[in-house]
Amino acid sequence: MISSFHMPSTEFFMSVKTISTVLHVLAAVCAMGAAFSADILFHFFIADRKLSQAEVRTLSILSRTVWYGLLALTVTGVAIFLSNPAGYLASVKFLAKMTIMAVLILNGVILDRYVQTRLLGKGFFTAPQQAFARRV
């Protein structure tokens, strides 16, 4: 009974694999583009050692775009994985990609929870007690 349930679901995910792959690539491009843009803009924004409300809003929008991109990558990645679970679990390349995704998500959580909350406070760029947060 379990194998009869497994086959139709695998067949369904095989039938949507092309669209899942296209959406997966688009999600990666959007997330990477937003992260790259945020990094470049951040370096321009901090030249005066303070962030204006518009600059904070811009970085916040880009941060949300990265998170939505990671969510879309995860959803489409699961759909692609379910098209051939045994094949993907046997793939070193797939396991390496999953490790990279885990590191990226962990890095994002740390930056979002630890650094961003301090970044918006007064003295982030000058206060000695914020030196560690600035390095992170």
C-alpha cells in the first residue's frame, strides 16, 4: 500500500519537475541578487557611519527579498527532490548543496537576529561594545 502511494506522488513531482526547476533557478537569482545588492548598498550607506530611515527601509526590503527567495528555493527544491528521492540522496552534489543551504540559512538567522538588531541602535558604528557585532 505504501509503494502504491509513493508512485503517484513521485510521478506527480516528475511531471512538474521542469516548472519546479525554472522556479528554483528564478528564486536563486532573486535571492542572490537581493543579497548582493544589499551588501553593495550597505557599504555605500555606512560611509557616513549612520543609517537614515530610507536606508534602513531599503536594507529591510532587500533582506525580506532574500528570505522569500530562500523560502521559494526550499519549496521548489523539495518538489525537485521528491521527483527522485533515492537518486538525490545518493548524489554527493545534492548533499553538498544541502549543506551549503543549511550554512546560508544559519548565517542569515545569525545576521538577522544578532547583527541587524544592533545595527539599528545608536552607536553601532562607533561604540566599542559593538565591535564584535560590527565584525560579525
